[in-house]
Amino acid sequence: MISMDEILKLSPAEKILLVEKVWDSLNPNEMDILPSHIVETRRRLEAIRKGDAKLSDWEDVRRRISSRL
């Protein structure tokens, strides 16, 4: 097993790869999803379908994040 100290010594790229591997190993059928999260997800999907949601492209999101750093 890899220790937290070893994880913290990884490069940013290595950490991202590790997180991707962990994420990909999750089985959605084995996770408990809060009912409130399901309701919120459905609400947001419906807003997108109706055209009521304000969506942003990646470049806009990146600019907003960068401006906060």
C-alpha cells in the first residue's frame, strides 16, 4: 500500500494519474448516493434540457479560475 507521505512526494502529473486510477476503480453500484444529490442532478439536467441553465465553455471556466489564483 502507498503511504500518504509517498503520495505527497509525487509530481502533480503523477497525482492526477493516481486520482484517475482510483476514480476509475469505483463501482457506482456500490456507492450510496444521497437522495438530495439525485434530486439536484435531475433538477440541473432539466434546466439544461429547457435551456434555462447558464453553461460555460472550458476557456471561460479556465479564465475565471485563473483570475482567482
